[in-house]
Amino acid sequence: RHTRLRTVTGVQTCALPILTGQRMAASWRFKEMFPIAAAFYEKIEAETGAKFFHRNRMVRLFIDETERSAFEKREDTLLRGLVEVPKDLVNEAWFANEHGGFAMPAAARLDVRLYLECSREVFERDGGFRTGDLDPGHDFEIVEDAVRIPRLGITARRVLFCQGFEGRENPLFPDL
């Protein structure tokens, strides 16, 4: 069966917060990975002259007392140095802030569309970007240390599938 693959992205921006979910779980390895991600995006910005990585303080308002309680249990332990609770968190004339909230000063936002456009331009300029209508079940040959696409005359160490949610239908990854 031929599976037509579509590309990513309707996503405009991607938030890089410190805490996620109702239980205020710290993003996995945030302290370790955020500086690496920031350095990577800032390097690409310098190479392309574009600005798509924005370090922004993010604010999280609690939905209810359960969220507030979960936060307070972690505030002085897991979250120490990652969050702050400023007196004037938000303009309360604009936002309902019945249960309070907190700020994440080290958070960021990635303009995904601009990042992908800039990356594509660099890859095209360097000869590392090709497009085509490929069937992952038939057009790819996986060998020990490479991937071959005979129809296009390409051999590569890696092939990136930017399929998002639709990747679950890619026959090369049956366990997704």
C-alpha cells in the first residue's frame, strides 16, 4: 500500500516551558538541555541572520487550588531557581488570576515556521535538501551504516521524516 507522506507543520510557535501539566512536572532534563538548545538555535540565528528563538519569561496561572498545591510542594525543592512568584504577576484587569501563578524566567519560544524556512534555505544552498514523493515502504533501502534511495540516486547516513502525528503510519516505524 502506498502511503503518501505529508510534511510538518501547521505549528507556528513552540513554547519551551520549564513546567508542564496539572501536576507541575518539571520538563525532562530542562536544566541540562535548555542551554544546549538555546546555544544551537542562537548559532543558527547567527548563521542565517534571522531571529526565531526568543528567550521570554513565561507566566503560568493556576486553574485551581489543586494546581497551586502541587506547585507549592515543589517550589522549594525541584523548582528552586527555575521559577519565581513576583508580586505583580499579571495585569489583573486583563487576566483572571483567582488562584495565583508563577513565572518561568528561563523559558523561551521558537518561531517554528521561520526556523524551518531558514534551515531549508541553508540546506538547499549547501545541496543537502531534496524533495520528492516517496513511499517509505518501497523507496528506501536500509543498509548497515546508511540509507539508500535508489530512485533519487541518494545514499545518506540519516533520513529525517518530519511527519508529526502521521509518522505512526510510516511502515519503517511500526512500533510508533
